[in-house]
Amino acid sequence: MADNARAKRLADLIREVVAEKLLRGVKDPRLGTHVTVTDTRVTGDLREATVFYTVYGDDEDRKAAAAGLESAKGVLRTAVGAAAGVKHTPSLSFVADALPENARTIDDLLARARASDEEVRKASSGADYAAGADPYRKPADEQAEDE
């Protein structure tokens, strides 16, 4: 079993090689410049690598990119094997990264929070305090009550 540092170095190398090969080496039109490799993880025994990617576009582009990556898996694995120089080249599996959907959800939640804050700000703009402008007792007020 390899150490974690070696697995991390191999994962970084795989990410760079796959991204470069997708940009310049694979001639599949489904894998245009709208596919981005976001992360790579390698198992502890260095036998399997998971490549996370995002696709700029709609659902049809995502499906086409997934099919293109699946068909280019052999070419990409060969490029990784040539660059890595390890005894066994890890098998590659591609997983669509959920990062854009999560970011969109967070943006929607922040927009709703801003709208809610604005409603509260509008409702409180003309309101008066319940106990007057200054509800706190002052030392002079306490002396007047004592007498």
C-alpha cells in the first residue's frame, strides 16, 4: 500500500495530464473547451482514480460530455501511464462534480435572505420604539424616583 503523499502526487499528476489531454489531444467534439477537471482522487493502493469534472452548458451538454469522456477513457489512461511511469496505471472513472449546482443553490438562498432582509428593513423604517426613543434608565432618573 502506498503512502498518502504518493497517492496525492499521483492524483495531481493525473488531473494535469487528463486536463491537458482533453484540451489538446482528444479530438472528440463532445469534449470541447467546456469540460473542466476539478479534482482527482486515487485509492490507497494506486489502482483506481476518480476524476471529477464540470461541464459548462445545459443537461444535453453534460450527457454528451459524459459519453465523450467514457469513450476517451482508454486514450486518457494511456497518457496517464506514459506520464506517471508507475508499474500499474490506475483505471479511470469520471464523476460529474456537483459544485455548480451547489453554488447555484447557495446563490438562491443568499438572494432569498437578501429579499427577506429588505422586507424587514422596509417594515421597520417608519416604526417607533416600544418603550420610547431611549428605553434605558439613567442615574438621574433613579434619584428622581427615590425622592
